[in-house]
Amino acid sequence: MTDERRPLRIAFFGGSFDPPHLGHLAIANALIRQFELDEFAFVPAFHAPHKRSAPTSAFDRYAMLCLATQNEPRISVSRIEIEMPQKPYSVETLGRITEMLPREEVFFVMGADSWMDIRTWREWEKLLEMADHIVVTRPGYEIDTEHVTESIRERIIDVRDRDVPVKTDANAKNIYFTDAVGVDLSATAIRKKIKEGDDSWREDVPEAAAKYIIKYQIYS
């Protein structure tokens, strides 16, 4: 019996999420709307290999993400990286995702800063060929493309202030630029506020995650 359902559209957004904040949720919900996603999955990193300092415990960050998204039916949290015995690179994680979801339409989400540093990523050209990618930038932010190859530039589709076009080639791996998210928050700034005793950070973090941070003194 064949599976005749349409492929699900699922986006995966990797990062430290240290802590998860309202900006992360704004990205998820904006992309769900703009790209008509069936699911958006946060992928907390066990440890980002290209970063010098290790983030907060992966298990605490996973718990905070689960609490932050508990009332979001289309948003989930993946354990794919925190359960791996070694610290995976994005190309390895995306490879596992596409193997597990061979029929689905997979999107890999990154911020504008990650896009500008993409050449420092392990097997970055292979990574950009494995799935569709969504680069999230801020409104009015100039994003460069000169650091990537011409063949990659040819796959870029700018959907800032316009609808996402219907994909005519199911096998094409596009790179979409979007500025659908107007919220600009910094996890670094939130951690700094917590350490300095500035309670205004609670305005930037989902309530359930904020209570977890306070109860377990994550950044104190």
C-alpha cells in the first residue's frame, strides 16, 4: 500500500538557546505562517563545535525549550543532538534528519550571523545542498552573498516583503532570505541582566521558562 499523503513541511532550527526567549518563538511562528510549515522543531546543541565556550547544560536548555513551547501545537523540541554520543556538526545532524525523514520537505533555519559565517562551518557547501534553507534576518539588515559560490547564489530566493513562490522542482534545494521576524532579542543580554539582578529579563522569556531559570538558578 502506497503512502499518498503530501510530504510534511518541517523546519529545524539549531542553536544553543541559552536561554530560549520570545525572539526564538517569534521566529518559529513567523516561519510557520510564511512557509506554511506543518511543524517547526528547535534543535538544542549539545555543544556548538565552533564556539570556544560551552553553553549551559544541554539538559537544562532542553527543559527550558520544552517549557517555552508547551502551548505551541506546531512547535516541538528535538533531542537529536543532545542524545548523540559525540558533539555533532550541523552537516551530520542534517544528514541524520534527512535520513529519518526521506519523504518530507525539510528546511534548515539559520540566522543572518550564521549565514555570514557559513564558510567556517564543517562541509558548508554540502550542508547547503542537503535541504532547503531559511536565512532569518532583521528588517532593514543588509545581507551579503559575495562570500558564497556563484552556484549557491543562484539558489537564493529573496522572500523579504513577498510571498514564498511555489516550488516547481521538488528536488531543488533553495536558500530563502526572509525578514518576517521583527523581534530582536539577545540571549547574551538576557544572561547579563540575570547576573546583574535586572528583573526586566523576565519580559523577554516565556513565563514557564523564566520560572525554571529562577527555581534552578540557571544563570545566577
